[in-house]
Amino acid sequence: MMTEEEYLAQRSAVLAAAALDTRAVRSGQRRSAEGEHSEPIFTTSSYVFASAAEAAARFSGEQAGNVYSRYTNPTVRTFEERIAALEGAEMGVATASGMAAILSTCMALLKAGDHIVCSRSVFGTTTVLLTKFLAKVGIRTTFVDLVDPKAWQAAICADTRLLFLETPSNPLSEIADIRALADLAHQHNSLLVVDNCFCTPALQLPLALGADIVVHSATKYLDGQGRCVGGAVVGRREHMDEVLGFIRTAGPSMSPFNAWVFLKGLETLRLRMMAHSASALSLAQWLQDQPNIAKVYYSGLEDHPQHALAAAQQKAFGGVMAFEVRGDMAAAWRFIDATRLVSITANLGDAKTTIVHPATTTHGRLSPEQRAEAGISDSLIRVAVGLEDIDDLRADLQRGLDAV
């Protein structure tokens, strides 16, 4: 008769060879003695040990197992193993938010005096984290144009330890050459960290292109319905052990309930990402032909400067696009306020389409100069396309166009 260990080993081998859709549904789960089919939520802060010796062994790390839910929880572990399996990583670490994922990575792997090279076109709060808070502990950051290889090369110095970027960028859909930047980072003994929030592993695999670490805001597409806040970091075990050590000490942990919600989101990840992408491309092509639109930013459009690169390293082009209306901020606000179906909110990755004015929301904490450098104009609008009927979405955006 097969032992449980033999069964689990065979199951792991099958899952390792399985397609993404299968891993998104099956990876990471270890059924309890109750034989549950769906993953359970372990809502416990602590765990009971069989003896004082076992407790000592668990706390010291000599014996594997649960210790305290700040850094060991079965539901969270299932999510960590599943997102790692999807990204092709050795190990994953869950965090309380996407920003906690970035903070934990930097605090775990950097020290005072180290230097980061970062794309200008990252989430506004990421810029604030680097320039205001990491700077307080002596970690310097230089910002460069995402798509200018010479700028990345010129910014690297003897103290550079980490290159950080988002691709596609938020909100202009600029595309970085991940493999080229990975090669550059490794030439200088640095790590390449890629925020894969907009594509997810359903569309893009940065580790397979040479990146060292991938971070996620699980709040977005990994959830898919705007229900919970969380984050994840995945990569090689040597790096992830350090990140987990920071989580254990500092405590920006994911809750078991949120981990369970994200597990449910992962089950439909590829199906949703392909649907988001198809609708976004359709709307972007339509908006290009509208007289009140000055420019559309979406890498799926053939005239996008990095369209060929996006097609080469992504399976589709994602659900986020941006466009500039003809006029000023008032015109952009009139467009947004005239919509009746889409939601005016800064979140994205939801089944519900969202619309936002980046200059006064997601990038509002940046100075006018910083926004100008990042290409965030006052007439720019970002739309994260959801899963509604495409004709209804087009009709709602037409209301906005009519108001400009």
C-alpha cells in the first residue's frame, strides 16, 4: 500500500509538469485528516505542540512546522506555494499588501549605503517608499527611463544592488526588455526585481526571462474581484528565506482569510486575464479613432513603441490602458464624471471596470516635475477594463467622450 509520503511525492511530480491552469487550481494544497476538497481557512494565531521539546525544535527551526501565524499558517502557505508554482519560483512569501512586498524585499536584501536603480514609471507610492522612507535608512535610489537601456547602464554604480521595475508600466503601458535588464543587473552583481502585477504569471514569466525576484500586489488580478489586500514575493530560496525572516520579525503578514480569497482568485486567473486583455484591446482600438482622444497608451496597439517586445515576452497585453483627452484636467474630469457604468476608483484588476485620473490620485503625491518626468499629464485617464459586456463598456466611455 502506498504511503502518504509516496502519494504526495507523486502528486508533486505530476503538478510540476502540469499546465498553468492546472497548477492554479491544484498547487500547494495538503488535505487535512478531515479530507476536505476545498482549501480550509486556518483562523488560528498559534499552534499546540506535543511537548516542550517539540516546541523548542519548532522555534529554533530544527523541525519544520507551524509556530505562529505571523509567519507560519497552512492557508497562507498554500497560497505561497501556489503563486510560486505559477511563477516558476523555488519559494514564495506572502505579505499584507503589495507595498509590503516591495518593502520586505528591500529591507531583507539591502543595507545602509546600498543603491537601487528604479524605473520612473512605477506606482506613485513605490516612488514615495523609495525616496522618503528607504532613504531614511541610507538606501539611495536613482530613477531612469524604463525603456532607455543606456540610462540604466549609466545609473549603475559600485553600490548598486538592485534594479526595480514594473512592466507593463502604470499607467502608460511602457514595456521593459526583462532579459536585457536581467543581463545588465547580473553583469554588475545586482538583482533584478520585477513587479508583475499588471500581467500576472498568466501572461508573463519574468523569472524565465532572467529576473531574480517577482513581486505582486495580490489585491489586483490575483484576487480578481477587489475583495482583499495582500502581496507576494517569489524567487530563489536563498533570497526568499531572507524576506521571510523580515516578515517574521517585522510582521507585515497576510491573514489566513485573505490568503484563502486569493487562492480562489488564482483558480480563474488565466481565463480572466485573457478576457481582460481582449476587451482592453478592443476598447483601445476604438478609442484611437475618436476625435476627442489625443493619444491612447496600450501595448497591444501596433503603433505602440514596444508592441513587438510586448508580443514577444507576454501572452497577451493586459487589461490596463490609458488615454489623453483633448483638453485639460477639467476635460478629463468631465469625461470621468459622465460615465455611469464604470467605477471611479483607483483600484484595478477587478471584474468591474474602473476609471481614474492618475495625476490627482495614484500619482498625486508626486511633485509636478516628477509627474512630468513619468509622463503623467493632467489630461490623462486610466481605465482598468473589467469583465462586463464590451458593448456596454464602449457605450459608457462614449458618454465620457460626449462630455469632453
